[in-house]
Amino acid sequence: MTQSQLVEDRLRRMILDMDLGPGERLTERSLEELLQTSRTSVRTALFRLEAEGLVSHNGRAWLVPPIDLEEVRQLFDYREILEVAAIQLGGPAATPSELAEMHTILNSIDMNSTPEQRAEASRQFHLKIGGLAKNEFVTRSIADCMNRLLRVRWIEIDNADAGWTEHRAVLQALQDGNVGHAIALTKNHIGAARERLTSALTARPRTLRARGIVVS
């Protein structure tokens, strides 16, 4: 792994973990000092992260974009299209091994799991759904959606356990070979997850601002 890739990975993690919060302004010089690396490596990393939507660029200024509620809604809509397509393409031919992997992911979470562990397990579950399509573009697009939503994974959501019940219902439908039901459940799950998250983001603007987090 090159120095630029190492810097890119570290910056990405800092943004996703909110060490560099939404709305925060960045300079190449400050990042060079913070990461103890070259200006070239910082600049290369920033341009790559810009392509992922994790930073924006205006002249010499860089910014960690505010959390955009409309973007969040659109990402969920896009995910629904992609995951429904994945199930339509690959659901009928889902193998016992693929379904077992999804089951293992869901069983890795219990009442003692951290929000970080829950978010990663949910991400992996949805990537497995994407993998059913056996289509690199579908899988890659779902991964991109999930990555763009990682910045809001820490939000405390009322009735978050509902998501895991919904995951299990989708998996059960796939195991039963009922693709139509799996699609309907997936649509309901993604729609409900969208509402839970956007409601949480809009319900506590003062709390979020107090933590230095900007929502637009």
C-alpha cells in the first residue's frame, strides 16, 4: 500500500468516525502536520475522497460536507432499487452457503453489541444481498451507498432493534424461496430504516449542533 493510500484510508476513517465532523473546514497544511506526511499525499487522498463525496473542494479550501438529509433520502431510494434488483436477479438461485453466511452475520449481533458492531453487521448483510446478483456493478453500487451512509451510523435511533427483525424476515423469505415476499420485505425494511434515520436526524438539531455536527 502506498503512502497516499495509507493517508486516504486514515482520512476516510477520521471522517466516518466523526473525528473530522460535518461542516469542518480542512487545509492541506493542517492535514500534512496532523498526519505527518507530505502535501502531495494529502492532496492525492483528498481528491480521491472528493470522488466519494466525503470532502468537497472550493479553490484552496476543503470542507467535510454537512450531513445532507435529501442526500440521505436519495441514497435509501437508490439502495431500494439496487437491492430489489439483486434479489430479482439472484434470489431464486441463492445457494445454501450464501444464505448461511447471511444467517451468521445476523447471529453475530446480540444485546451487548455496540452501535459500531451493529452498523458493520448491517452493512455486511446488505452487501450479501447485493452479492446475490452476481453482478459487479450492482454489488459495487450497494457498497458505495452503504459507505456514504456510514457517517450517520452512530445516530441513536428509537426502536433500532426493529431493523434486525426486518433483516431476519428477509432472510427467512429467501430461505423459503419466496422471492416476491423477500422483495416486498426489503422495500418495507429500507423505507422504515430511512424514516427511522431521517426522523432521528431532524428531531435533535440542537443536540447535533452541540456536538459540532451540521445537518442541512
